[in-house]
Amino acid sequence: MTTKKISIFISIVLLSMSCRNTGELPITDLHIHLKGNFTIDDAVIKSAAENIKYGIAFNCGYKFPIHSDSQIDSVVNLMKGYPRFYMAMQAEGREWVNIFSKESRDKFDYVFTDGMTFTDARGRRNRIWIKEETWIDDEQEFMDYLVNTIVKILNEEPVQIYVNPTYLPEQMTDRYDYFWTKERMDKVINAARENNIAIEINNRYRIPSLDFLKRAKKAGVKFTVGTNNKDENFSGAEYAREIIGKLKLKQDDFYQPVNKRQDGRN
């Protein structure tokens, strides 16, 4: 689709939206990937059609597409043509802090990470969304190590958002409430609050739980909306809208990054 056609489509969508007032809280999804068949121009169309602002995230880290400072400017140059979108660094693994300079990090509008990649006490590198790369000798010990890892990340890594929060390996997901006890929740929530790090409401995995989010809200933690799509098959921020309604969240409850290209910084 040409740029002219995209602009016409967006104008039509925005005009139709102006004719209805839903009273809903405006949604900004800060965790969108250009993956599968989902291109930057598709993002322009989908964002306008669903009336959801996007933050486009780029995977940066060891053995990821972007793995050095020298590659950051190519991302910046791409996004200069799309100032409507926020630009995010998704910091992968625990090695990322030694790979990318502060100067490179600061070229992004915000940086986020998760606790899904770590090296355990036996020196095994876990990537807990991949069953074959997840080492669980004892579930409770694994869980304690995971929580302590997340707390360490929030205390030490220079990020603004904790994403995919409370994610569990496939073999443990059916017992989410059993593993995510109130004590474990509060450890993570307190670390996020103390370090002024927002917690993502994740649409793809429908996490964290409502109980976790209630406790986080009471603690004064800020939130973000994120999808972490793997391709073009996503829409609507359904889980986030559900949580916003149940917890009566307002705009002040959400972290809002600065778009550095719109304010002339990049």
C-alpha cells in the first residue's frame, strides 16, 4: 500500500472515530513488534483502525537481531519516518547492560525488559518461554530463584518498564496462583515501586493476574499496556481494557514516555 493510500485510509478512520464518543480511556500499547507479516505500514493502518497508539519495540541483546551499538542508528533512521510511534528498546537477557552504551539506550524513547532469560545457580542459561531451555529441578526452588532474579533486575537494570510480568514456564502455568503467592507478588511489586518502574498489563498472556494488579495499584505502581505480538494476529488490547474497567484505572495510573522524535531530540 502506498503512503498516499495509507494517509487516506487513516483520515477516513479518524473521521469515523470523531463521530462517536465512547468515553473509554485512550489506549497506548507500548509493546508492539514488527514480526511475522506485520510491517511498519501495517502498524500505521492497524493503530489508526483500532484507535490505539503504538510503541514499536526492537529486540536488543545477545544473539538477537540487534546486538551492538553500531546497529542502533539503523533503527533510529527507520523510525524517523514514523514519528507517530514511540520507539522502544526491548533489552534481552542479562548481558544487555554490558552490550549497549547509555548513549545508545538514550536514543530510544524507553527501555523495557522481562525476567524470562537468566542464568541459574548451576550456570544454565534459561529461556523460560522455550521448554527445552528451561531447567526445573525443584519447582519451589525454581520459583524463588525466578522471583529473586526479577527483583535483582528491577533493582539494578536501567529500564522503565517490566514486561511479560509474572510469566511462568509452560509446565507451571496451570498453577499460576499456587506459585505466585502474595509474598512473591509483593517482592516484585515493592521492587518496581522503589525503582519507579512500570508494570505491563500484557494482552497476549493475560498477565499479571487481577490480584497482582490490585496489589500493585494499592502500592502506587504505574502500569503500561503491552501485547508482545508474535505476528499480525492481534487486536484490541482486550485484557488491558478488562483490567482498566475492573480496577477503574485512570490516565494517571499509567507511565507515559516522551516521544523524542516528536519533541526534536532525535
